[in-house]
Amino acid sequence: MEIATLLNTHCPSVTADTLDSIITFVGTNAIVSIDGAAWNSFENIKLPAYKLKGFYHNCPKSPYRNVALGLKTLYEKFPDSDWFLYCEHDCLFASDQFKKNLTIADKQDIWMLGNDGRQEKGKYSFPLIEAIINEKIITCHYLLGSCMFFCNEFMEKLAELDFFNKLINISSHFTEGYFPLYDGYDLSEHLYPTMATHLGGDIGSFAAWNQMTRTWSGSYSKFPMRWQPDLDPKTEDFKDASIMHPIKKIDHPIRVKQRKRRKELWKNTTQWLSG
């Protein structure tokens, strides 16, 4: 299974650590998309992946233009990938067990996978997106934006529509994450799941976090991902975790533990190959 990864970041301190976990468990086909506002902080940092200078963002709300630019570039560089992964810098990959879920999704016509999947009919309207595709969008869907998988068929459909270029061009004068009639945190969380279902696919959800009751559901021991707060190393260091979010600090105990574990894995692999 070939997976191409877009790692979106503005934070130098944890990016290399997250990228190392991606290369270990996801694959080497990766792009690091850097907020234009943080580009200078990365110029002297060597990363084993292509560095893409994104648009100047520097805003906590909705980096959707950099997401679009990154996905466009990712598809152009790795068009034959089976799946395309978008993730934020504060994700962490701990195993490749998620690939089993992607294999199942392939058989079920699922075009996107992530956490907190749900339908939100009537919550948002997207007249500007409807103008881009020249079609009416009826139902809105959601996936947590920190980690989203896109199948090849979906990315191919978006490319055929020239969707990424049109979105970038039509929003070129928008500032600070603004998008008409959208007041959510990140447009990409609604935009791409909605487009996936509109174009004929379905979305799948690994697990979910209820922000009100602060409880998990679904396969959360394998996919403990939520918006906030950071994972608690005392109660949420799940031994079977495959993808985790958020873990924002380089010295977070879970990061430290996983970094040591990856080092041993690479050491053992190297010894096996040389032995």
C-alpha cells in the first residue's frame, strides 16, 4: 500500500519528531507544508522530506488555503498513491496498524477516514464551493482536521475538477482564515468530507471524542485523536495506539517514549539487514 503524506506545520520544535514517526510507520513519500509566516524558522532545519513554502497564514483559524496548496502538490508529486494522508504537526504515529483500516475502507467505497465523523445537515452552506463545482451541495459532513486520509479516487476527482487551484484562486484576497458563511474552526474539516460524499463516496470514522462529556467512543485505544486537550500520559498512553493527537511538546512523555521505541526499531532493522 502506497501512502503519500502531507505534514502541515508552523512549529519547528516537534515537526522533525512527527515526520520521523511518519517515515517509520506510514512511508517515505512525504511533503512538509510550512506556514509562510514560519518559513524562516525552518530554512536551516534539515528534514528528510520536500519542504513546501505555504501561504502566509499566522492565524489560529482555518489554514484551508495551505491545506489546498499542500494537497495539490502532494497529488502532483505522488499521483499513483493508494491513499493520501493529511496531518498536523502535533500528531504522532506509533504503528502501521491503521493500514488494516485503509484496506477495509477500500472494499467499502470509503473515500475519507478520520476521527469524529458525523453528518451536519443544515449547519453550514457553501455557496462559494457550489460556484466552483457548479452544483448544489445538500448535506454537510465533518471529520477532525488533524488527521484525514483521502483515497486515490477522491483525489483524482478533485484534480479533474481543478478544485484545488480554483479554491486557492477564489480565496486569494481572504485574510485570517475567513471564508464566506463559515464560522467553524477549520474549513477543511467540513469541506473535504462534504465533497467526498457529494462526489459519490462515503466517510469512515476510527473513533470519536465527546468534548462535552470528555469521553471516548469507537476504536479510541487505537486512534486516540481529538481537538483538545493534549493526551494525558498517565491515563491515555494507550499501548495499542496507532495514531495519536494532540501531543504538542517535544518533551511530552508519550513523545519521549515513542521516540525511544522508534530508535530501537530502526536499530533492530539495521542489525537485521546487516546481519
